[in-house]
Amino acid sequence: MHKRRNQEVLVVKVRDGMSRQVLTIGPAHTLRQAARMMSARRIGAAVVVDPEHAGIGILTERDILDSVAAGEDPDAELAAQHRTEDLTFASPEWTLEEAAAAMVKGGFRHLVVVEDHDVAGLLSMRDIVRCWTSAEAPSPQPATTSA
């Protein structure tokens, strides 16, 4: 789905929509600590990095919500116990359409963006919607007044 603006195809890349400032936490952070940091930054996910474990994981607001709903103590539960490690990674060069398709297929709302084996950013469904909405938003019309 390419957006048309003045008969030109507008292709937005993951690089253009992703958040470059990624919250990184360790596996020993409690869910409450993670929730506080995520809430303070108004974000829905944190990348979990464990220096003793290869690879990275992601902890999302849904993971925290599921734990609390199950009656688990957010002060005792650790990010390591609730992170997702089997991730789909996005390239900054993917189109937003490719990223959205991967999210729908995988049933998740966040993609870790990797470039040269390093985390380059995080892309959420909200980021995609924001980009698509601004790409489709009509130019503001001047207000009309009647005398």
C-alpha cells in the first residue's frame, strides 16, 4: 500500500518511523521497575539485554499486564521471566508496510530494529499509524468566516 501525493509514490521506511531512543533494561529488573521506566517515557516496550545470555529480548506492557492479571507480584517478578526472546527483527530499510505485515503475521505490536548486529531502534504499531496518518492527512483548509 503506497501512499500517493501529487502522483508520486511515497514509501516510508522503518528508519523514518522508528524510535531511536530505546529503553534498555536488564533481566533482573522487577516488573514494577520496568513499568515505572516505561510509564515515565510513555512507551510500551523495553529491550531486555542480558550480558550472560546471547541475544536480546523484549518486555512489553502486555507482558506486565498478563503477569499482574495472573496475580503475580510485580515487585518479585523479573523481566527475565516475562521477556519474549524469540523475536522478529526489522531492518531499517524495510517499508512500513513490510513491518506492519510482520507484526500482523506474528501477532505482536513492537519490532526491534537491528542494523549491523546492533539495536538501532524500536518500531511500534503506534509509530506506523502516526507515519501513515501524517502521510495521508490533507492539507489544512483555511477557516471560512461569515460576515
